Amino acid sequence: MKRSIFTLSLLIALLASCAPVDLNAPMPAFETGIDPNTWAQVPAGEFHLGQHEDMAFTEAYEIMVTDVTAAQYADFLTTALTEGYVKIDGENILGYYPGDEFRGVKHEERINAGDWLLIPLNDPSQRILFDGTTFSVQAGYENHPMTMVSWFGAWGYCGFYDARLPTEIEWEKAARGTDERPFPWGEEIARENANFYSSRDPFEDMSSFGSRTSPVGFYNGKNYDGYQTRDSASPYGLYDMAGNVWQWTGDVYEGMHYRFLRGGSKDTYDMDLRIWVRNNATPTYFSPGVGFRCVR
Amino acid sequence: MQFIKDRFNYLFNSTKGLILVAIAMVGMVTAVWGMLSGPMAEMGVREIVVKALGMQIVQAEREGRIIILYHSIAMAIIAIETYMVTGLLKMKESFKTAINAMITVGYILTMVFGMGFAYFGRNWAFHGLYITGLSLIFFAGVLLIIALNPWNREYYITDKDYARTKSGFDLERAAFFATAVTTVLSSLFGAVPGSYYGNGFETFLAENIIRIPHKTMMEYSVIGHLHIMLALIGIMITLIIGRWLNFKGILHKIAMPLMILGTIVLNLGVWGVVTPLEPVAHMVIYVGATPSMFAALLLLIWDWNKLIKDGTAHIQKPNLGHKLSALVRDPLKFGPTWQMLFMNFTTSGIGIFMAVKLDEIFRVWPAREERIELTGHWHVLSAIIATIILLYYGDMNGFKGKLRQWYGWSIIILSDIAFAAVTVFEMKRLFISEAEQQPLVNSLMYAIDFGLGMLLVLLAILLGWRLIDLFKPQGRWAEELDHELTEEVDR
């Protein structure tokens, strides 16, 4: 009898682990009041770079206050398709990239000039829809960060609007300001500061689909149907510089094809939300936890 | 007063007492600091522990804290292995006393003041005492090398069942010696960059820089150091288990030269990482690892063969069922080599698969995914070594009958459930997407937490029993006081 109970429990646990995940489960809709079309000014000057606070310098630049949203990206694709800036190849959207210099360093892979994947359309996690002429966004995700976008897709978007991806240094200064804080809002992190793994925000359900993105600028001190957030803007007024989605940066380093990502995401523990933490991936990588913003 | 004196004498002046103290120290650190990460952090336990203990967690110091935590646990494990070596191998009593005393003071200083420095404010006096502790362990290692000197004719052997040269040079002792020498030398590959990076906080975790193509010599040194030290702890426990089980015969004669060769070549490869020979160093490492792992396989074959033979001696024509039953009859004797075999599925196998498919699979994933594989497989390796120690310690406690079965099988089954789940977790991206992984992740986490949690409960019960025993006038401790490990080697 005891053995049967044990076997049955094990079987239930195994079956539960194989349960399909509803990727289109209902999503709470909130307006954050943060306009994704606004840009913040970052002045020229020195700041503390990295974990051990080396001094670094940047020129002045402007950076988007939020990540690029799915709605912004859909608009871009519609216009860019009309202008021939992007093309459709089966279920993929491609765009031209001029290539990187190949130095043959160990593990380095060639990034040749040519058409590269911007986004896939057939992935179940993709929130961009295409009706043959126009791109749109799955309902509820309009003000969420654009995800499932490769580095080429992020690079292409920024370039289309005469902007570019931030360098890692620019990204870090925009997140940190000029003091030595580890998080954009200050010294410590609480669950109400950002969307990270098991942060118990209204968008996650750890028993089924796990973490999901939150609308850009969600952590702005507002109360959303009883869920009280903390105002977690960076010193320059940027939102989501920690958590929600990893953000592609623009540096292309000598001898490596990897591109670097910053900020941590909905899928990482709080330690990865510290400002200096770096992640990297091949430029063709895309994920429900990766997005971007631009500078100019 | 005599009460305290007797107990102190047992705990700090007998091999089994010293092992008990070190296991208790590791158990306490693991239980408390295990609550600062993973699911415990998710459930909010971390905040409670941090507040209750008055820890000072500075975000920028996380990497330094973790390095000190790893060292605190590793030094206690090295002390346990050293006690086992001094208890199992012949050496002058004065050497044994000096080595055990030095390493005991060393690891306790390292653990108490290292953790004090790392988690309870930057008290630089604590840091000094932490370094003093590490230095004492280093000098204990030097003394161990002298004590093990296999060229000392006192230690030549005549028994032809064991690996030896014609003149009687003991090749098993030479394998212990080679492992001790290379361990002491390899520790310098951590000590030098440790000093370079200064205060223990301006440092990095190796898994965070793996994809950076150009690394400095100091960075390579740290990477080499952590790999080789764990490998050497693994090699030493294999030799210890072999000695406890009284490994001998033709397989012993083949295994010991391989163990010596493998240890030396493996070390040369790892040391080569910090030299201009770096491009070929990995090939040398593979060449060195192969004989070492083959020698461990020979120990496994010999052990299982012996367990089967001993267990079926009373049956004239044993069938497969009899043989299997005999093999698993004693979990404490079967367990250590089984765990070595299991390690191939959770550590070596994963490592080789990663090396073969690195660019094709693992380097297509983001660095954070690769980090999970790296940290996962060396945590499992460390934990497997710990379970082997606990299995041997169960035998030292003289467990018999059902208690022996429950203790042994609990360790094997609980740990293997957890390690298997960790391995699936590491490799999950091969068969499930990020978006769909959560139910699987939940189940794996339950399995990991259940396995490791229950293992810690088992350890707590064991330590609780040993604590109560200390209050008895003639408890188990009194029996163990003058009992040496050599007396318990299989005959």
C-alpha cells in the first residue's frame, strides 16, 4: 500500500512536470502612464563603472526612457517592410547587416555581411502578428517590451530611426548615474522594485507559466489594483534598467561574435539585476526575456 | 573539569573526533548559508536569516563572499581527508600530531574568521586570521608531504598483493604523496591571484568570464586553481576509499601507477593554462584525466567483484540475482564506488558532452545558461565527494543491521535524486524552451530540495546523536578515543 502511494505520488509529480504551459494565458492589462516615446538626457562626464567602481567617461547622449515596446516594433516592421528595409523569408523577418571583421580567435564565429534574422514569426512566444501586409501586437502585450528579437533585430530597429544600440558603458551610466549604487533606484532591492524571478508581480504564476514581462515603466510607484510598486527609475529617469528583460547593447568586440546583454530579466534572480552584471549571447539569439532600447 | 577534558581530548586529539568536528562544522555552514540562495531566497527565508544573524550583505561583495564561503567549506573537507590519510597510512606519530593540530587550527580559523569577514562586516583583523588559517593548512600540507615520503625505506612493503616496485617501493603511498604534493603546489595558483586581487572582494567568479577570449594570467590562474583543487580532492578521496576497502591484487597494481601518472599529468596540464602553452593545455588535461579516471574504474571493478564474491561465498552456483543482492547488501561499502560511477552521469559525462558540443550547442545559448551547467556540475561533484565521506563516516560509527542499511541507502538515494534533478535542470534547454519550462523546473526543484533537505536532516540526526553521546560517561566517543582507522581497514 505504502509503495503504491509512493509510486502514485511520483507519477503525479512527473505528469505535473510535463503539463503543457498556456503561453496565451490571460494577462492583466495596466496603463503605467510612462510614454515609451520619451528620451532622457545623459550629460557628458565621468561616472563609476563596474562592480569595483573604476572611473569612466561618456559624451552626452539621449536614451529611451523605456525598452522598445512590442507596439513600437510592430509599427517599425510595417514601415520598414514597405520601404524594403526588412524582408520576409518564410516565417522569419530578415534585415541586412554589414558584417563584422573576423579574426579567427578560438570560438569566434563569422558574422558576414548579408541578411540576418530580426525576429521569427512562428515561435509560440512571439507576440508580433503579421497579416501579410501589416504587423500588429497580440492583445494585452502592446505596452510590454519587445521580446523574441535578435541582436540584429534590435540593431536594425535603432538604425532605422537614426539611433543606435547603447554601448555597455552608456547603458551602465544611464542605469547608475554618477554614484556607486548597485541598482538603478539605490542600494537594496525589494520585490516591488522590479520584475525578476519569483518577484510575485501580477504577471507571474510560478505554478504554471512562470514569469512574464510587465508593461514598460510598471515600477513607477503606482498602485495597480492593489499591487503597490516602488518608484524604481534610474537617476536619469529611466525605467526597467533592472529586471523585466535583458537589454541588447551595441558593442562589437574584437575576436568574439557574442553580443552583451545588461539588466537581468524576469527570469533571473536579483543578483543578476545588479548594474554591472553582464550576460552575452550570439547575435541571432532571441528569447521571451530579451529586449532592447536605443540611444542617439 | 575532567568531563570537558576527556571530551576535548576525544574531539581534538583522536582521528574520529576530529572528523566529527569537521563534519559538524561543514553541516552547520551548509545548513545556514544554504538558506541564502535558490528556493530559500524565493520563499523569503534569506531575509529572515540575514536579519536574525545580523549579516551585512553588500551587493558589490557577493563574489568575494562566495569565494570565502567555498574556501571555508573546502578547507574543512581537506582537513577531513587529511585526518583520514594520517589515520590510514603509516607515519611518525609526531608528524601525525603536528599535521592534525595545524590543519585543525587552520580550517577553524579559516571558517570562523573568513565567514566573519565575508558576512558580518569587513573586519580586517578577521581577514588576517582567515589568511593565517589558510597558511596553516598550507604548512600542514607541506608536513604531510614530508610524512608521506614514499622513498623512506621504513615504508617499503613486502606484500606482493599491493602495487610496488621490485625493491618494495610502495606505489600506493607514492600516489598519496603525488596527490599531496600537487595539492600543495596547486594551492599556490589560488594564493597568488588571491593576493593580487587584494582584499578578497575585488575578484570574480570564473563562470562569469568564460566567454571572454583574452584572459589575464591571474584569471587563468584562478580558473586552473578551482578546477584542479576539486579534481585533487576527488583523487584523494578515491585513494582513501581504496585504502579503507583494502584495494589490492592485479587491479591495484595497474591502478596505482595510473593514478600517479594521471595526477601528475593532470596537474601539468592545469598549471600549463597560465603559461604560453595554454592552447595545448586542455589536451594535456584530457590525457591526465583519462588514467586517473581509469584507475578509479579499476577500484570500482575490484570493489564490486569483492562484494559479490564475499556475499555469495556461501552459495555454490550464484545466479545473477544472488550476485546483485550481494553487491548491494552493504550500502556503506557499495555506496562510495557507486557514487563514483554516478558521478560520470552528473559531472564527467556532462563535462565531456559540453566540451564536444560546446560551439554547436552550449555557446549558442546565452552565457547565463552556460553558467548554470558549469556551476551545477561542480556543485554536484563537491556534493558527491561529501556523500562518499559520509558513507565512510557511517562505517566509522560502526553502524550495523537496519541502521546501516537505512543510513547508507538514505544517503545514496536522497543524494542521487537531487544530483539527477540538478543534471536535468542543467541540460533542460536541450529539450524544453524557456517559455515552457516552469512546471518542469518546479518538479526538479522539489526533487533537489527534497533530496538535499532530507540529507541534511539525516546529517542533523547523526550529529544530534553524536552530541548526546558526548554526555554519556562511556559513550561511543570513549570507544573511538583510541581507535585508529587502520584497525577498520577491510581484511
